[in-house]
Amino acid sequence: MRLGPASIHHHITLEFPMYLDKILESHRLEAERRTATDNKTLDQRLSELDAMALEPARGFRAALAEVDGIGVISEIKRRSPSKGDLNPGLDPAELASRYASGDATCLSVLTDEEFFGGSPDDLRAARDAVTIPVLRKDFTVSAADVVDARMMGADAILLIVAALDDAELRDFADLARQVGVDCLVETHDEAEVQRALAIGADLVGVNQRDLVTFKVDTDRACRVGEMIPDDVVSVAESGITGAQDIPRLLGTGFDAVLVGESLVKSQDPADAVRQLRAVE
């Protein structure tokens, strides 16, 4: 059963630091405002998507499953609530091209404007500049978010287990499959991995950042990652600062890493990606 705004606020406040609580509340309220304003049903949104006759998505999960060595999802973001400005003047197309030249497996593009300085235009520009798959990195809280991601060209969406109830997780994952995009289902602990697997997730991320303290726990991914079956593509997220962090993740069985801050701030993003990909 979907949580109402009041219960969502109570539920999330117990698990997230205040600014993440604020982000999720903002996205929930925006989803409700948009539904009330445009008054479109899901079927109408899907009809609009069909009319666009988009080319098939590029296969985000498949790219990570098939890559030799560690897959690298290179992230494009201007700022974060916890760290402030990272690279506010970045050109998404240029940075995407530099990542791709360093042999990045996929891209992750922040589209949240209020808190991360991103936009759907960033995703479109980045994807148009490369041939590798692109994740829409945002807070998926409604069916419209899933359809919008496909409309803007995303090849995958993010579903954060801690931000959604079980019905939402399942419904959004099913809808993503219907519109042809993959889901990176993000977890933070063993219980969340179980919830992800219960909805049939075949691409699971483990975020090493603690949701309460927002500190990075470098043992978290290895501990939680051991629960992920071999046939599920696994991604370690947050706290990866360089090639020295890769061997222990490979040893645990991770297929890929999602790296943001260290790449966005790098003087040579292509070489930074290349160094990550070179670890065996």
C-alpha cells in the first residue's frame, strides 16, 4: 500500500539525514502537483511515449554483464547536498566524451536540478555525445518519473529501496520493463538486498554511504555484496576514490562500480576511468 505524504515523511525521516528527507519530500510533492496539473493517466503517458517511436534502449545491464574486468559507470553531476559544488561549470557532452574515451562502460547523469544542479538536458546532451548506455540518476517516486526517463532517452533508471515501499518497487520495476529500460536497484544493507531480490531485480547496487551519518563505510559493499547471487549484476556505489579500491570489490564478486565525485573533479577524467578499468 502506498504511503501517504504524512506517513512518507515520518518513514523517511527515520532513515535519512535531513537533506535527503527534504529531497524525497520535494520529489513526492512535485509528482503530486504534476499529476493534479496535467491530469494525465498512465495510459495517456504511455501513448505519448509510443508516439515518439524511440529507438530501443542501449542495454545498461547487458553492457555491465558483458564487460571484461570491472565495469565502470562514470557519473556526471555538478554538485551534491553533502559536498556542495563539485564541477558546476561542466559540459555534459564534453565530460561524457572524455569518460567514453577512457573506456567507461556506462554513464550516470544527475537530472535533479534543485539539489544536484542537473537537468534532463544534461542527460540528453551526454547521451547524444556517446554510444554507451546512460542511467538517469534521480529520485524515482512515481510512474510518471519512469516514463519521463524513457522519453528523455535514459537506458536505465534508479530505484532506491529505502525510499520506496514494496508495492512501489515492484510497480516501477514492472513499468520500466514495459517501456524498455533497466533498473539499478540501490540498497544499503542486507534487508534491502532481500527486498530488491524479492521483486526480481537483476541489477543491484550497494551504496557504501551510510544513510544516517552519510559517512562512507568501505566494508559495507563487501559485506552486503556477498548476499547478491551470481546471476544478478552487482554494482558498488559511493566512496570509490581510485584504482586502489577496486581489488577488494572484485574479490567480493562485484561486476561494476559507480564513481562520481573523484571522476567529476579529476583533471583528466579519461585517464581516471582508464585506471579503474585496468584493474584485474
